[in-house]
Amino acid sequence: MKWSNKVGAGYEVSSRGDRRFSALFAKLPDGRTVETAWANAKGYPDRWSAKGKPAKGEGFEYWPTYKHLWRIWAAANPHLMRELRIAKGDRPLVDRFARTENNQARALAELLEEISD
């Protein structure tokens, strides 16, 4: 599976695409969005105070932590993961807002790959 931040290159999983797969809207079992849980994991009370800032703790593992949040979401939403696989078809997942490899399109693409293995 691939991900991209090129608009029009694939299946958009941001708030400008299929919102069910956007960190701003995807809810974890505890009721927080993935975005809020990510901010909390980095040591901030909310997504606004965490936006664009590094984690407060030293040695924070960005990618494993972010992917783990999506893994929790995917485990709680297997029906949505099936729908995502069908909806995306052969296209890569796209997050137009991604500026780094730490993004929802990459996380979801890797999780889809793991699920199919």
C-alpha cells in the first residue's frame, strides 16, 4: 500500500476527503478523536495547543505512537477498514495535509497491508 500527499493522486483520507478516516473525526473507543489522542500522547491537553509542536517528553517515538492510535481505531472499526479497502481500490491513500511521513494515509495504508497478510 502506498500513501501520498498529492491531491487527486488517490483516495483522500483527510477532512477534505472521506472524513471517516480523518484524524479530526475518527473516534477512538474512549471517545477522543485520533487527533486529540495524538496531542495528549505528545503531552498537550488538546489538538490546538499541540499543532506543529514537538512532543514534550524526550525520546518520544512519533511514528510508533501515531500508528498505534490508528491500530486501536482500526481494531474498533473493522467494518470501516473493509469499506476503506473497497473504496480505495487500487489507488494509494492520500492525505493532502501531510507534510511528513507521520500521517493518517500512511498509517491506514500500512494497517490495510497488515490486515491482508
